[in-house]
Amino acid sequence: MTRATAFGYNDTMDADARQALRRQLAEQRLDDLRGGRVTRGGGVVDPLPEDAPPSSAIITPTTRRSAGIIRAP
């Protein structure tokens, strides 16, 4: 877990908020384990829309797959 996730951007989360986040993540992990699948959250849209900024086209699931960075589904 990154520091920004654990403590909030610029350490803005208090102890109660951090604990709530940890509980939420733990529940999601258990649900994923029990269901035998991983719930994805966000990411890059693939294929990209025509009006996407040029920098968005650099790293997409397709280019990462073709570069061997991730496995094909």
C-alpha cells in the first residue's frame, strides 16, 4: 500500500479514517477471495476515445500487454 493510500494525500487522513479504509480494503479482499475473482477499480479505458490526450495513448492495457508488461487475459 502506498503512503498516499495509507495516510491520504499529504497525510490528510486521521486514525479513524485510516482504520475505516483498512477495513474497507480488507472486506474487498475477502470478497474477492471468496468469489474467486478480483474486483477492478478504475484504470485506463481501452480502447481510448478519439479525443483522448496524446499522453494517454502511451500506456494502455493493450500496449502494456504487447510489451509483455502484463499477461493477456
